[in-house]
Amino acid sequence: MTERVKQFNAKDYLKRIDGKEHYDWEKNSIFKNKIPVSVVKEGIYGYLEMNRFISAVLLILKQKKMIIRDMVALPNATPLKIVLNEINNIIDYRLNILKEKTTEKIVALEAHLVPMEFYEDIVEYKFHLSEIFSSNDKDIGFFVELLRAAEHMKNHYTFMLLIPQEDINDIYGINWDSLRLYYMNLSASQLREVFRLLGDLSKKNSFKETINELSERGQSALKYLQKMNTDFENKTGFIKKVLAPYRNRVFHYDEDEAKKWGQERIEIERRSKYIHSSIILSDQIISSNYGLGSKFDENLLVKYVYFGTEKPFEALEIIKRCQEEYFYFVRAICEVIMKKHNINSDRTSEYFVKDIIELIK
């Protein structure tokens, strides 16, 4: 698990959930949790139910006669069902860290899962772009593109979290496994372009000066991203073997390679008559299924992603790790830039009309 510093008032959160409607999972529930677990149902994202995003786990611990509240921040907002399945690992992770600091026995009593909307790890900056750059400053483009890339990545990351993990069809007939695969393609392709942007940015003197001021988490994220990018420049590693080919496959439809696959498919059909293809056509778009195309997509996945790995979606986990590290890096560099130009997070919208307000007074 990844631990981060945050502004979270445990006492305030417990007050807010007291008496509210809860999802409750007692000890030894169907999720096999070791202690009672609860999450408040009220909130703007409650309709997502088991896919609702959880940002942190608040543990209630006991050390002798003392009750301790302890927080474990999740690497990023994680669907409720995934947190429930991992709750015992989260508890053990935190207890093991605490045991290194004391010889006294510490026992976990209960856990409260903190929904995203109650998590206060949010900082907002309001500013004029002219406070940071002059109109002829070449760094404007890099700053804007860093943020645009982060917005695209956030959209991909969020959508991947919302897609059910099981290979099931819901009442709308959506093939989630196919959809998850396609968004994995998009995420890999977009991530490759992000690394290209970071490579160009790292050559700028102004960037080299800024990175020295990054927080510890920002430095760690940048180090990870730079390592991945170095692998690409040296024509080794994950980016070269997976992301670059994936980008090409997503943005280019190569009929020659598809023809080769089609020829191989025909040979397989000749040997095994029960293997066949299907295409479902419907005026309702989401009810259609272009099975032959998805089969070729699966073939590309095997060729460019599985490539001998033991875990089927190991590449997806690497992509998610890259995305998370990029978010941490962008946050850290934005905080440095805002501090450098004396832009604080306390500004409200009224700040930008203060001159008009003074005139009215």
C-alpha cells in the first residue's frame, strides 16, 4: 500500500457518519474480513454502490487501554468492492508498520472506509495564467500539455475503475471484458505519448531547476517515470515492447497484419470445425457485437502484452502504476509552480473581482 500525508479529521468523519445509513460488513462476512467494516451510504456518489470510490481506510485500534485512530490512504480512489476484498491485507499492512515502532500489542477493532467525497486531500488553485508566464514564454505549452495529458489520463483511469472486473454481460448486453481490453489499449497508447512529452520536458533547463524543489513523493514519481522513459530510449523494457506497439495498433488499422491473422484463423477452422465466428447486428449500437474484430484484438493483446508474463493483466497493472505516478508528479510540480509565484489555495472567486468590490464599497 502507498501511504501519503493528508488533511483528514477522523473525529469529524466519525461524527458525520454517526446515525447515517451504512453499508455494514461484520467480522467473518462474505468478504472474510477480520474485523467489522463499514462505509457511510450517504453522499454524492452513493448511487455507484459496490463501484463507489474509496479514498482511505480509517482503522480503530486498541493498544492496552488506549484507543487509536489510524489512517491508511489508498494509492488512488478505489472501488468499494476491491477495497473489501483487500481489507485484511490493508489491516495487516498497517499493523506490521506499527509493530515496528512498539513492543506493545496492538489490536484492530473496526475499519471505516472513507468515501471519496469525505476525503479532504484536495487542493484547488485559482489563478491567471499571466501570473505564471509571460505571453512569449515557451514553457506555457509544456504546462498546458502536462495538465491536458493528466486530464485525459484521469478519464481513462476513472473509466477502467468503473468497468466490472468479472467477465460478465449485464442487462444491456455489454461485454465488459472487451470494453476493458479496449480501454487498456487507449490507456497504453495515451501513456506512450505522455512519456514522449516528459522526454521533451526533461531537456529544458527550467524543468531541471524546478524538479529540485519537488516534494519527496514528487521526486519518487519522477524517478519512476524517468526510468520507464530511459528504457524506451534504450529500446528496452515495457514501453518499447508494449506501449509503442500498442499505440500503433490502436491508432492504425493494419489490413496486412489483419489479413495474416485471418489466414491463420481459416487454417484453424479447417482443423477444428467447431471454432466459428459470430457477428450480431442491431440498430441499438450497444447490442451489436462485432466478434471477429474483438478476436483479432485479443490476438494483439496476447502478442504485445502477455508476451510470456505469468499474470494475464500484468501489463495493465504497470499502466495503472505509471498513471498514478504521473498524477503524483503533476500534483507536485503544480504545487512548486504555485508556491514560486505566491499563489495559495485560499483564494476564492471573489479574489478576481476584488478591485470591482472595492469600487462598489
